[in-house]
Amino acid sequence: MKLERHEKAYARWLAIGARLGFAALVASFFIYLFDLIPPGIPPTELPRYWGLPVGQYLAATHASTGWGWVARLPQSDVLNFVGVVILGATSIACYARLIVDYAAERDWIYVAICIAQLAVLATAASGILN
Amino acid sequence: MLDPTLLPWWAWPLLLFAVTFLLGIVAVIGGIGGGVLFVPIVAGFLPFHLDFVRGAGLLLALSGALSAGPSLLRGGLASLRLAMPLALAGSIGAIAGAFLGLAMPTRVLQLSLGIVVLAIAALMWATRHAGETLARTPDRWAAALGLSGRYPEASQGTIVAWTVHRTPAGLAAFAVIGVIGGMFGLGAGWANVPALTLLMGLPLKLAVGTSGLTMSIMNTSAAWVYLNEGALLPILHVPSILGVMLGARFGVRMLKRIEAQTARYIIIAVLLIAGGRSLLQGFGI
């Protein structure tokens, strides 16, 4: 069975994004765990906070919401969010690529679906709804 | 909820790893995602708040779906064309669900989680012997979107043609599944597959693969909301992702030795216990 060109590309981009994101997630976690880079909240203090609802946790730790964590880089606890962002951006990159392929095939319904999906993902990622 | 001072801080991620390793084994043998077991069990029996457990549950499901996606597509076991419109409906629902879940009081959320988990157990019980009722002709929407194709059926060594019907109902179902998945961090495999097979008439094997692909997009949407709301704790989600992924690999090896139906009964029992525990927490017991 022959795969379509855009399915091959989607699979390739998905594999790259998943590997990169997963590697970043795990590497940054061990950096945090073994205190290789100073964290914002040391893991030894976390048991005091992890049972709190997120609102109380944010108030108690002064942790940031939205993209505020970027300003706290390279603190090792927020370094982990780089991996999360790579995982989250993978589908966005895949859809951006799909638009080109579907437009080349003049498959306008699927171009519209791609644009709508990108708009939804970009809105969620931007944090403007939060 | 357990007292976090019962163990030194470093023992909790290790315990989490051990628990999720077992969940990964059971989940892969039973053919469901890890998120649906992870959230009620970890929130019910370990000292982490439900907000962070739901965020971790979504990342767990997302990592699994992203890892499996490429090989499912390359093997022809998932249809990107079918996944795209369903994922669009599902991801809008997932974002709405994530906001709804983060705005709800913890007690109400625990109570609702208990009800949903018990309903999932009932759904698994009701569909345990459900056969395939394949769609023969596409409905108008499926025809317009070109939702048909072929996939390799390795067990018969043949190429099987597929299409779907009841597409509008399928889209609505995925939107609802998205809301529930985003609200409780449950992933969506537990509902995607029955929606694709029983409602839309897709062959089971293709439904499992396509469900994984839609999950990678739906969970991405909700995961962004949890990240932006500050509801992710690396000490919770990284050991869990590692545990479930390694457990799933181990589970694949055990697949030959344990019958899927037996694993399904184990999962139903675990869901009943976890759902009951969540209900009790919701009632403050």
C-alpha cells in the first residue's frame, strides 16, 4: 500500500517533534532532579505545594502563568517546559506543512480544515484565552 | 489523600514511576490509553492535587499519541484524512473542557470524575463483545470530505476498503469527548475507538490507529491551556510519562501471554475502584 506524500511528511515531522520534545523533557527533568542548574522551586520543597489547587500553588510559589516562565529560564524547573512546548508545537508544525501539500493538490476543504486547526492550536498556545 | 511527609520527597516520583509502569502494562494489554487509568488512580491514592494530575494525564496521553503516530501512519493503520476533521471538533471541545475543569471547585470535579470513570467502566463492560458493524456507503459529509480508503489487514494478508457513515454525529461525539478529555485529563482513546467503530462504522484496527492520531492533536490543545494556567509539575509528569511508556513496552511483550479480555476485566475492576474512590473524595469522605 502506497502512502500519500503528505502522510509521509506528517509522519516524518511528527517523529522528529516527538523525539526532540521527549528528549528535552527527560534531560531537563534530570537536570532539575540532580540540581545541575539552580531551580526556582527546589524539589525538596515541592511536597509542601503539590497537594494545593493550582491557584493556591501559584500564589504560594509566585510561579508564573502564560509565557511568563520564559523570563525565568534557565531555572531548571521551568526548563522542563521547553520540552512541553516542543511536544505542543509539533502538531502546529505538522499542520503548517500540510497546508502547503493540500494547497498544491487544490484540496481547498482540507486547506480550510488546516487553517481552522492552526487557529485553534495557536489560540490555545498563545495564552490569550487564559 | 496520603500525607506527603510519609516518604522523603524523592520517593514520591519513584513510587509514581512504579505505579505508572504497572498502569502502562495493563493499559496496553487492555487496548486503552494510560490517561484514563492514571488520573483517577494517582489523584485518588497519591498526594498530588487533581489539577496537576490532570495536566500530567494530558501530557502522558499526548506523549504516547505522538510517539505512536508516525509508525501508525507509515503502517497505513491510521487515516490522516479522517483524523483531521474529527480532531478539529475534538480540540475545540478539549480547550473548552480544560478551562471548565480548571474553573470548577475541586469537590465538584472529584465527584464528576468519579461519575465519568464509572461510566467509562460501564461503557467498557457494555461493549466488551461488540462486533464490527462496518459502514458500507459513505454519508454525504463523508463523501464530500473523501473519507474512504484502504488499509492493510495483516492477519488476513489482504487490503481492506473502508468508509464511514454518520459523520455529523461522529463530529459531535468527538467534540463531547474533547470536553471530557480536556476537563479531566483523561486522554480520549477510551471513547474515540467506540465512536469510530460503533458510531461511524470504521474497522477496529484502523479506528485504534486513527484515534491515536486525533488524540495527538486534541491533547495538544488542552495541554497548552494547562501549561498557560501553570498546572504542570515536572516532578509529576516526567516520571509518569517514563513509567507508562516503559510499562507499555513491557506490556507488548506480555500481550502473547495474557488474553485481552482478561486485561479488559482487570481494567474495569481498576476503574470501578478508582471511580468509587473519586466519588468518596467528592463527598469529602
